[in-house]
Amino acid sequence: MIPPASHPLFPTGTPPAGLTLTPVALTGRQLVLAVCRLSLLDEAAVTRRLGDEERQRLAGLRHARRRREWLGGRLAAKEALAGILLLAGGIRHGADIEIRTGRHGEPQPAAPALFVSISHSGDYAAALASRQCRCGLDLQVLTPSLEAVRSRYCGANELRLLARLGRHLPPLARLGILWTTKEAHRKAAGGWPLPSLTAIRVVGGSLKARHLELHVCDDAERSALTRAWLTDDAAWAVTCISLPGTAFRRTVRPAFPDLLSQK
Ligand SMILES: CC(C)(COP(=O)(O)OP(=O)(O)OC[C@H]1O[C@@H](n2cnc3c(N)ncnc32)[C@H](O)[C@@H]1OP(=O)(O)O)[C@@H](O)C(=O)NCCC(=O)NCCS
């Protein structure tokens, strides 16, 4: 990641401790990923930035660990949204955007046409922000539980694909990639209920210099390109799905052949 001190998304001032911001270009869209290290989080400073509804929500969180990860997610979301607005308008807005919580737990920025997705695991809380398209982010520290529940989210074709694309990766890392790819897609798809993990299929992809690019589709015929990568201890995936009626879906779908069905 780019060191925050020299980052153009922080043209003035210093970023909060432990926070990095990274622009991500995906299918012609510009998204912003914010990652926060929970061990460096200044809870009091983040709490001061919360809006009324967010304060109420925080007051309902009893466990220290949950409060910390929730605050880390809010900080990352506010910074990612500020980054998106900066990219769109060239200025950093003074006020933080409040992030409300939807009926099913989904984060909803209190501003039009902006989207944000939040994930936390281990020492990380992170958020991905986008404009005009729904985005999804998932991160997962690599733990043996990924192996224990693999039958809930892994298809045989997907495992073969990941073994081919990620032959240099340990098996647990491949499972982490598959898990986060599907969870990111679920969050971007939205609606209720969220699509199940088995309704989402990874059907193709390619290995890039520092990440995997995976073609994902689901039972509702949504298709998306997902970027997945690994850090020392975690798997990460980001995606975006265009809003209905935009050109993205029409133009991208034909480019996603089901590579695995070609024997
Ligand atoms: C949403 C879900 C995919 C999150 O995955 P997870 O691996 O448990 O946890 P992650 O850390 O990756 O993500 C948690 C974040 O997802 C977001 N989230 C929660 N529900 C969401 C939804 N329906 N759609 C999109 N994002 C959602 C939240 O921002 C949450 O963080 P926060 O509560 O601190 O704001 C998972 O919890 C799920 O399937 N939930 C089903 C919805 C549900 O049970 N809702 C209960 C309330 S009705």
C-alpha cells in the first residue's frame, strides 16, 4: 500500500494513525479502499466524528471488541467516502458523512449516489467506497475455520480454478480468496436475503502481478469482476456491481464466459 503521508487522497493534514487509503480502479470505475489497524485506533477521536444516529448505534454495542471493530469500520468508511468525493470533485469535504445502518445491517452513507462496504477481521477494519455502483469488500484473516466449513462455499470447479490460478499459494490462502470473493459479492449484491454462498460462482479469472482477477456471477444473473489478493495473514476481495439499467452489465457479461464449463 502507498504510505498515507505522501498520499494524494490526503492533500492537507495527516491521516488518522494506522489508516491507509488506496484508490482501486475496477472495470473502469474508481473506488477507494481504506484500511485501519485496530491496535492503533484512537477510539475517542473516532467517536467525536460520529453523527447522532451513529452515536446511538455505538451506545448499543456492549462488548469492547465489537465497539472497536465497529468504530474502525466507521472510521475507514468515512475516510473512503471522503476519498471518493475528493476524486470526484478535487476537494476534500470538511464534514464527515454519517453512515447509517440499514434494516439488515448494511452500511448506508447519508449522501446520494455513494456506496460503502465494510469488513473487519483480526487487527483490520476496512471499507470500500464507490459512486454510482454498488461495491463489496471482504477481508478474512486466514484461520483453519476456512477449511472446516469449506463444503459451505467451495464448488469442485472453483477449487480447480483456484488451484490453477494460484498454484503458488498455500491451500488455506486459496480458500481465503474464494471465501472473501463470495462475501464481497454478497455485500455488493445487496437486497434481502443476501445471495447464498453457493448461489455465487467464480467462473474464471487471471493472475495479475499482485492480485487475482476473478469473474463472478450469481443465480440472479449479476456478473462482476472481483480483485482478490493476500497480505501476510489475510485474504481480501473487492468488487463492484453496476446499478440496474447502466451499460456496465450489458457490456461486461459477454466477456465472462464460463471458462470452467469448457471441457
Ligand atoms: C453481512 C455479512 C455478509 C457480513 O459478513 P461477516 O463475514 O460476518 O463480517 P464482515 O466483518 O466481513 O462484515 C461486517 C460488515 O458487513 C456489513 N453488513 C452487515 N449486513 C450487511 C448486509 N446485509 N449487506 C451488506 N453489508 C452488510 C456491516 O457494515 C458489517 O459491519 P458493521 O456492523 O461493523 O457495520 C454476514 O453477516 C451476513 O450474511 N449477514 C446476513 C445478514 C444478517 O444476518 N443480518 C442480521 C440483521 S437482520
